[in-house]
Amino acid sequence: MIKGLSGGNGVIVDSGNTSLPYVSPNANNPLQGMVRVNGSDLQVFDGGNWIQLATSYASVRLDPNTESLLSWCDAQRTMAFRRTEMAAKNPALMKALEAVKRAEDNFELLAKFVEHDKVE
């Protein structure tokens, strides 16, 4: 049984329930606090009666920004696979793809030189 569920960076948890019945400690009754499954229900013995534990369901999802980022990544990956596949079948596209890669590498190199310069 999960006692609690919390979201984190990029993850949202909706609903959920962490309340449990209170069973007071009683060293004279060793069955008190025992948990059982009765059909599809989870129950706890309070010393006199079996009490049904509350059931709840939490919905875990990604926040909108994370969903958007994953969609963008998927589109970029699909485009890269498609370009590579097409370039493998066509020499002209292969040369163009190599030129794009060189241009990206040149951009990154130049960006390192100018990243501390002020842009006016």
C-alpha cells in the first residue's frame, strides 16, 4: 500500500488519499492492527471490528511544459531519422546533411568565442 504520492519537477499528482483509520495501540490484543484482504477490500482489525480501509486512486501526469518538451523532442528525433534515412538513399541529400552538420559545428564553435561579448 502506498501511503502517499508526491509529484516532482515536471510531474503532477492529482487526487490521492493518505487518510487511514486510527487503531490505538493495545499490547494485550495481538490481533489489533492486523490487516487482511476480504474479497477486493483491504481491512484493518481495530480490536473489535474489521474496518474497511479507504481506497483512492491518484492520477500521475506530466505538467504541460514537460509534455510540450517531449513532443518537441519526438518531432526533432523523427525529423533526424527521416533526414538520415533519405540521405542514405540520395548522395545529394547526404552532402547537404553533412553541410548542415558542419554549419552547426561552426556555429557552436563561434558561439563559444562570442558568448561573453556584449550584443548591441
